[in-house]
Amino acid sequence: MKAFAVPTVTSGLAAALSVLFFLGLANRFGDAMLGQIILVQTAAALVQIALVPSCLVYLLGAPGGADTDARYREGLALEWAGTLAGLVVVAIGEAVVGPAGAGAVMLYLSLALQASAATMGRARVRNQWRRYMLWILLPNLIRVPLVWGLPWLAAAQGWNLAGLDRATIIFLCFLVPDAIRFLVLYLPGALVHFRWPGLAAIRSAARQIYRNWFFDVGSAATDQADKLFVGALFGPQVLVAYFFARRIGVVTVMVTEPFYMELYRRRVTGASQLGVGGIWARGLGFALAIWAGMAVFVVAATQIPPLARFVPQAVVALLPMFITVMLLDSLFAANRWSRFLAQMTARAVQLFGVRLAAFGLFALVALVAAPALPVWGVVVAMASALLVEAAYVRALVARAETA
């Protein structure tokens, strides 16, 4: 039971805390500053996802015992190689673009620390649930009171809160919480358990880990780079509403992903024979139920004065579009079963191509629709990409069921 309940509840709490954090950023610094941070974060995230491989699925497939520890060491080595390579790329980019890129290196380091999944994966496989929960929740448990308490902190330190520049905000609210988690949870485990696995073992691990990397890069195209197009084509108001809709939609990912991970682990270890189509259908059911609950809550929040004052103005102004984007984002989350289907059917490269094609369609439709539909064009673009991805997931399910 814990294998389902603990990851699901923990991930849901993490997603809710993340929303509270970004609401705090908008409330303290305004939609304009938040929009700037979103764009810098998106650029940094694209580098992070492209170069820092996630070894989570690799660890989940470990039979246990010594093999888990070996995979943990190999994952650490690949994570750090990718992190250092990405740091060079982002540092050069920030130097080239000047003030427009201020804070990019710190945001990249924050994201790279978040993406270091070896510690979380080892705790997950070994059923170390307290460590697992602390890994996921700790940064946002620091961020939320920090951002909402900034007025008192600024008063105590003599800061001008309105005068804080973007780099300082990023350092305090993004990098510091992730650095604390690194020092408390990541570093002690690495110092105790890490041994250099050797180049042969790393090459063998990389072949399996980078199959999952194809999914992550494809996800970045739809989950990160889309914000660049939305901001450029639809403007800052639509971007902020779109960002919060997808940020709240992360709740669906946080709930369905642990379900998919555990069912994947059980299938590859022979502990479950539940059909892949049935797993996807349950994920879709979860996604729709979660969206319905979130939609009711958001609409109610806009009608209750004590809560409404914390809702960004962009969300209030574009509420129907906001709710629709949340629905589409929840359906995208349900389709993440493709990540594990691709592992089981050795079609990771094909999945990568499909996700890039879906993103290309999103960008093309958004470009064409933006002049005629300055708000709803983004919904049309998302729906187009979703149809392509859903058709492919259905095809993967059919192949897996007949294999």
C-alpha cells in the first residue's frame, strides 16, 4: 500500500506547495517579474533536461540488493557529468545575453539539483519512505514560508523589497532551498555510498538511462519550451495564466506518475500482470477526477474575497481559458504512461520523435492562430498536440498488448 500511497500523497503535497510558492512570487513581486523569471527558468530548464539525465527509471528496474547500489553509483556519476556540462553552457549563455539572462546560472543549479534523482530513486527502491518524502518536500517547505514571509524578513534586514533584483530573488527563493536539500540529503549519502564504478559500467548504464533521456527531452519540448512561444506570441498576461494552469496541472502529474512508476516496477519484476491498457485507462480516470476537483477549487477561490486577493489578476481575467488549459494539461499527464511503455517496448527514440512532432504542431498552430485568437489560440494549439500524442500512446498500448 505504501508503494502507492506515500509517493502519491507526497507528490500531491509537493505540487500544492509549488503552487503556493509561485502565488507568493506573483503576490510579492507582481506578474511582470514572475513572467521574467518564468522565461529565464524555461531557458535554463531546457539545458538541464537536455544534459542532466534522470536515472529514476533505471533505478526502479533494479532487482534489488547490490544491483541497486551499483545503479545508484552509476546514476550519480552521469548526473554530475551532465550537471557540469550544462553549467558551462548556461554560464556562457548568461554572459552573452547580459542583463536579460541575470540569474540563469543560479536557476540552472537549482533545477539540476532538483533533477538529481539518484538519491530519491535509491530511497524509493529501498522503501526508505521518510527519506523519500523529505527529499521531495523539503525545498518547498522552505520556499513557501520564505516567499510569503519576505516582507518581515526585508523589514528586519532593512531591505527594500520592491527594489530586489531578479538575481537576488532567484538566489533566495530558488537556489538556497535546493542547496539546503543537497547538503542535508544528497551529499551525506553520496559520501557514504559512492564508489567510482568504472567507465565500462558507466557506458553500460548510460545506454539504458539515455533511453529515458529521450522521454525527458521530448517532455521539455511540451512542458518547457512551449512557454517561450506563448510569451512571444500571446503576451505576458496569457503567459502568466498559462503558466499557473500548467503549474497547477502538475498536481495531476504528481499523483499519476507514482501510480505509473509502481505499476511499471511490478510489471518488469513480474509482480503484476495488469494490462498496459488498463493502467492507462486508470491514469486517465485519475487525471479527469483531479482536474474536476482543481477546477471547482479555483473557481470557488475567485469568488471568495479572502482567497480571491491571492489569485493573480491574469488568472481572474482569463478564467475560462485557464480552466481549459488545466484540463488539457491533466490529459497530457495521463499520457505519461508512454514513458514506461517506451521502456518496455524499446521505442524510446520513436517516442522522442513523436513528442517533438507534437511540439512542432503546437508551435505551428499557435503561430497561425495567435492573430485571430489572441487568447484561445493557445488552447487550440495544446489540443492539436494532445491529439497527436494520445493517438501514439494508444498505438503503443495496442502493440504492447499484442506482443
